[in-house]
Amino acid sequence: RTEEEALLFFSHGTVTEPAMQSEPETVCNVAISFDRCKITSVTCSCGNKDIFYCAHVVALSLYRIRKPDQVKLHLPISETLFQMNRDQLQKFVQYLITVHHTEVLPTAQKLADEILSQNSEINQVHGAPDPTAGASIDDENCWHLDEEQVQEQVKLFLSQGGYHGSGKQLNLLFAKVREMLKMRDSNGARMLTLITEQFMADPRLSLWRQQGTTMTDKYRQLWDELGALWMCIVLNPHCKLEQKSSWLKQLKKWNSVDVCPWEDGNHGNELPNLTNALPQGANANQDSSNRPHRTVFTRAIEACDLHWQDSHLQHIISSDLYTNYCYHDDTENLLFDSQGWPLWHEHVPTACARVDALRSHGYPREALRLAIAIVNTLRRQQQKQLEMFRAQKKDLLHRGVISITNLEGWVGHPLDPIGTLFGSLMEACRVDDDSFHGFSDFTENLGQCKSLEYQHLPAHKFLEEGDSYLTLAVEVALIGLGQQRIMPDGLYAQEKVCRNEEQLISKLQEIELDDTLVKIFRKQAVFLIEGGPYSGLGEVIHRESVPMHTFAKYLFTSLLPHDAELAYKTALRAMRYVFMSSPSGDLSRPHHIASVVPNRYPRWFTLSHIESQQCELASTMLTAAKGDVRRLETVLESIQKNIHSSSHIFKLAQDAFKIATLMDSLPDITLLKVSLELGLQVMRMTLSTLNWRRREMVRWLVTCATEVGVYALDSIMQNWFTLFTPTEATSIVATTVMSNSTIVRLHLDCHQQEKLAGSARTLALQCAMKDPQNCALSALTLCEKDHIAFETAYQIVLDAATAGMSYSQLFTIARYMEHRGYPMRAYKLATLAMTHLNLSYNQDTHPAINDVLWACALSHSLGKNELAAIIPLVVKSVKCATVLSDILRRCTLTTPGMVGLHGRRNSGKLMSLDKAPLRQLLDATIGAYINTTHSRLTHISPRHYSEFIEFLSKARETFLMAHDGHIQFTQFIDNLKQIYKGKKKLMMLVRERFG
């Protein structure tokens, strides 16, 4: 509920907020001053603080607008006073002082004194001020902005460091500034100044600078927007000179602060002053061109030298009918082209910054006119460059000159020139309101601009036949994306190039291609392929230029349905990766780079992204080329020549395999062969390097070769040494090839099966020779069905056993031999294994114990002679008492050879413990117990006493197996009591148990 009374330039009233469930009714006193349709100050008793007006101020304003007849109006106070006589005036003043005496009495007294003094300053001025009568026509008038609140809010958002959506809030503030500029509200610059001051005061800046850490990407992007907005502000075509100079002063002040962020992230790029490549700014900012690096404000500072007084520029932006048909194609910087349309030759990012400024300050038609002139200039330049290159091509290629004309690319540029042109032209497709006076020759349809019949509108003057804002927008995007440009320094700048390129392409993808647009794609693709050093797809490019994979993939998919030949030509040209393929010693660089950036080696921070984009492009071509033998061969050749990463080639091999074996059709054999060829390349590339995916790659290759057919499997086995390690070849390749599932999958007949098996056996024997430790067992398994091959494999094992093989490998093969029914061979390998083994006294849980017990059991089963031969080996290798006593016990329980093999039976007598070989084993076991006892007593603690007594009991059992064992054991115990008499408690326990 609102009640109000008002003067012409001032309103005050009460706003009543109704009671809520938990809140009582509140009444707020609101006062608003306004001037020339702007609210210039507000006060409200609610005390709510925000950047924007509180609800009560808004309510009072709306009441004033919607119900003007219900507002009691007063004349300015000076008019009212004029109508009073002297008595009334005295009464008025005295009452006013009485009501507010504490506040105004000192002021009233002071004024009275000054008025009564003839020489006072107040008496020199005719009349008196009237705050209720509004401002003078010359006075500054701008919307009320609560500066303190702006600062508080920005400070708060920055302190949240990107959490709680603070980045989004800051972007909304920037959008608010843009909105203010569009409304030509002078608060835009004031608000941006307040925001910038808070950004500059962010304590994290100095912290990051000290620590040498980089700011987050989101935060960096906010700084970019800040810089771009200042560029817009200083380029306001209608700002006063004094305003511009105060901004320049402020910008220079920020720019000189030590922690002011650099434009390219955290690398100072020592580029010369590029923003002002202009005749009108010839002596621009000498001081800033000598700076060691650019800050986010450098371009805005440089832009302060730009002006709008150029008459040609004024004509371009103010008229649709500005043409001149007197054309002379003899100078570089012509004002008009051959059609008589105006051109604007200025450093492209600077020219586009003007377009952005015009759009931002609410001059859309002017921005559009300038954008068209710039695009026409770019088209003409492109044509001229092509003609020039064609004329010099032979000579340049012959001399091997590699040049690049753009140290600053337009895509990924801090001023986003291509994005600005594209945005302005696309806006013209969509806008359909009075501000464009029917400029629009397109309608918006589900977010896509679709070509209508061309209407003869004023803008038609500057466009070729069939052209429209849409075709211009698309063409300028293609020109920018295809431009050959140097990869900038620093991670942030490089990521920005990728990001901007992807953003622009995604906007292009929203546009439906009609015949007119396809013509433009064709035209630009031809330009790019033939365009020499100006094109990123030219015949020869500089090794440091930005790769074109992402853009070429978009071009390829767009052109493919309309001109497949051109699509492939473009994509194949883009596949090269000069930075990777150039030898490091290639320093050929054009003189104009050499002079600016002497020894420039960029670090390619986005290398993995670039490589994955190259891989994506190749995959897209492979998919499209399915069923076309000639194209598939060309694409394969390009991949093999240009892709240097094994993981990406593996991905492509897998992609090709998937596309070739889609369920709904027969496999595409050519594509399968491409897949296999790529797989083989990966095998060769990763054979001698460590790769955690290697096992997966080998398995996949066998699967792929199986799909291709039996000859492919045979081929990889015959050439295994160029593709696999011996272990891979035997354990994965040959084993998989010989498996039942492969034979079934390939429907092999007996002859084919035997041929494959022959190759597998040859491979197995070669691998066993090369790496017997890891391949011998696999080789024996693979050769089982062929007697000669099996014998050869066994001989290889025997030859290797004495040299390089470990006891565990030999035991494993020996057990396999026993399992296959070759006990004597198993025994021979077991004895060889024993010679490699060494078990010390305390290794009673060693994994080889089972193998030793198994070897002794095998020897026992074969007979007395075999057992007699192995026991000396056991005694020599095993020093562990418990293991020896276990073997001894087993040997005394049964007769050797009784488990009779080959039907052989012997006398059936148990072996004597007094004779060799068991006597030797018994002595060794007793010796081991004695040694172990002494070893254990050296470092024994009381908690192990009972365990030690049990160990001695076990030892006694072994001692008693000897005919004089009882005496030996007693002597042993007496000996212990003597040596370890200091361990009284332990010796007492020994006496209790053993006497």
C-alpha cells in the first residue's frame, strides 16, 4: 500500500508491507529524487542494502508512474516562497527551525550571519539554490547507484572463491554493466570501476604471484571479461575527452600495480604493440610497447588513442548508401572495392573491438554496417592473398620458405574479433524490431536461422547477390577458423584457443546448411587448400602454427554429403601435425617472426588435446570411408604417416574394427584389414616400450586377426618377433590361436588346422630358445602333439636349466612333465632345480618346501638309486631342520619304488638309517637342529620359551632315530646348560622337561 506526495523532481511517501505469518506489518518512509527520467537518489527507512533498489523504492516509483493523478503535486519550493509576504516568510523559517531545531539551528545561525554581512560570498551570487527545482540542463545526470553496496557485493563474491555460484553472480554483474552501456547509462563505467577496484584488491592475487601458482580458469575468464568491458567503455563513440582521459589515468594506475594479471595467463608475451596497427595511432603508447608483458588492461589503454573522427569510418557507420564506383585496384588500402562498397582497413581485432563497442553502447545498426565493411575487406584480402600466393607459389615452394603472417590469431584472441563479427551478423538475422528498421531478412525458427527469399533491403547494398547476414556470419567464422596462426605461449592462452574454436564451431553447428551456405563452404575449403601461408590448411605451414584438426572435422562432416572429394582433401590436409613431425633442428622461420620473437619455442601445453582431436578427425574419416577401398587406403596412409601416439592408433584400430563388424551387415573386409594394419603398427610401436595397456592390445590384435581370417593369424605368428615379446607370443598369441574357440570361429578343416599348429609350434620353439625362463612351459604345451617338436622343446629346457632358469621355473616344468607321464624327465628337471635352491635354517614356511617334498616323493617312487641321488642334493640345499625331518620321516615309512612304475618291483626292504643315503640325511637333520637351536637362543625372549621347549622335543624325536641318538641328545642338552647358564629360567624349563 503506497501513499505519496511529490514535487516535480522529488517524491516522498510511505510504503506499507502487509503482515506475514511471522512478521508484523511494516511501514517504510521512502524518498526519491529524479531528473530527466532518471532516479538520481533514493533513501528508504527499511535499511535493506543491495546493489539494486529495495522493493519499497520500486513500489513508490511504480505508484508514481501508474497513478500520477493520485499523487499530490507541489511546485518547487522557490515558487512557493515567492508567493509569501515578509511575515509569512518569517513564520515559515521560524516554524522550520522549531520543528528541526537540533539539526538546523547551527546552519540557520551561520546563514543568517552571512546574509547580513555585505561582503560575504553568499551575497555575491544572485538568487538562491532550490533542490526541489531539479538540476541545470548542463549538470551531469545519472541513475542512482549505491557504490558502497556494489563494492560489498563484489568483495563477497570474490571471497567465496568461485563457490556458491559466486562466478555466476559476478558474470551477472558484468551483464548488468553491458545492459547499462546499451541503455547509454553513464553508471556503466562507474559500476565497472567499482568492480575493477575490488578485483584488484583481491588478496589472492599477491598470494598466487608469490607462490608462482596460476589462477583458476573460471577466475581468469572473469578477468578477460573485465578487460573486454574496459575496451568497450573507452571505445564509446560519444564519450567526452575528459571522461576518456580520466579512464586512461585509472587504467594506467591499475596496469602499473605489481599483481595486475597478465593477458595470456601467467606467461608474459613480449609482443610489440599490435592493437594500434593504425595510421591514426602511429605514435601510440610508446611506454606500453616497451613493457615486458601485457596485462588485462593493456589493450584498453592502447584503445584510448583510437578515435572515431575518420570521415570514411563515419560514412560507413552512418549510411547504408555510402558507395563509390571509381575503383582503382592499385593500392593496398583502398577505401572501396570493385563493387563500390566501402572497405575498412584496420588491424582486424581493433576494427572488431569498434563493432563490439557500437553494439555495447546501443548502436546496433552502426555496428552491423561496420561489421559488413570488415567482412567485405577480409573477403577481398583473402582473394588478393590467394592471387599473390599463386603468382609466387613455385618460387616459394622451391626455396622451401615457410612463413606465417599472424602472430596473433583471431580465434582465441583476447578481443574475440571473429566471435564479435559472427555475433553481430547473427543478431541481425534474429532481430526483428524497430531498432533495425526492417533490417532483418531472416526469421528465427526454433533457434535456427533459415534463409527466406531475399528481400531488397537497404543493407543489400553491401552484399553480393545471394548473400545475407547469415551467409556473411558463416563465411567470416570459416575465414577466422581457417587462418594460419602461431600457437600462443602459456597454458591458459593455448586452452583459450581450443575453447574459442569449439564454441564457434558449436554455434555453426546450430545452423542448417542450405545450398547457399554449402557454396560458401566449398569456396572457403578451396581457399584454405590453395591459400598458402595465410591458411592453416595451406600446402606448407609453419611448425608452430595452430593445428586444424577440430575445424577440419567440422568442415569434413559439413561438406561430405555435397562434395566428398573436397571434404577428404580438406581433412587429409589437416591430418598433418607439423610440430610433431618436424625435426627439432628445423629452425626455418620467416624473417618477420625472427625479428619479433628471436628463439621462440612454445611449450605445447595442450598436446594431449591436440592429439586426441587429430585422432577424432581420423576416426571420422574412417567411419565415412567404409566400403570405399581407395579412400580407406588413403586414410590409412595418412594415419600411419601423421599419428605418433600408440594409444591413439590403437583407438583408431578399435574404431575401425567396430565399424567394420557392425551386427546389421557382413563385415567390411577392407576396413577390417585397415583395423589389423593399425593394430600391427601399434604392436611394433609398443614392443620395446613400457605400456600398461600392452596385454589388452595383444589380445585385441589376435581377435582382429581372427576376424580377418586364417591367413592373418598365420602371418602374425610367422612374424611374431617384430610384433610380440616371446612371452606374449607363446602365452597369449599361439595359445589363443590353438584354442578350440578359434578353430570353431574360423570353421577350419584338418589341413588348415595342421598348418596353423605348425606355425604355432615353430613360434613356440623360437620363443623358448630366445626366452626359456618365460616360454619353455608354453612351448612344451604347444608342442605336445608333435613328438619331434616336443623333444626339441625339452632339450631347450635342459640346455637352459644349467644357466638361466630359476628353481621355481624348473619345478613348475618338472611337475608338468610328471603330469604328462614323463616321470624320469620330471625327476631330471627336479634334480636340476634342487641345485639352484638354498633354504636357510629359519625358512620353514618357504614356498619351495612343497616342491622339495614333491621332488623327494617322486625320487622315492622311482626307486632306491633315484632317492640316493637326490638326498645329497637335498642335504646341500636345505638347512631347515623341520623340512629335513619331514623328508626323513617320509623316507623311513615306505619302501622306495614300491609305488611301482612301469611294472618294476624291488625286494621291498625298508632302507636302513645307518647306511647311505639315509644316514647322510639323518646326520644333516640332527646338525640342522643343533645349528637352529644355537641361532634361536642368541636372540630369544621369555615369551618364546615354551615354543622353544616344544622345538627341542621335536629335535629329540630326530636324535632318537640314530642308534646312539639318546647319548647324542643328552650331550647336546648338557652342552646347552653349560653355554646358556645365564638364562636361568629357560634352563630350569629345559631341566624340567629333559632332565
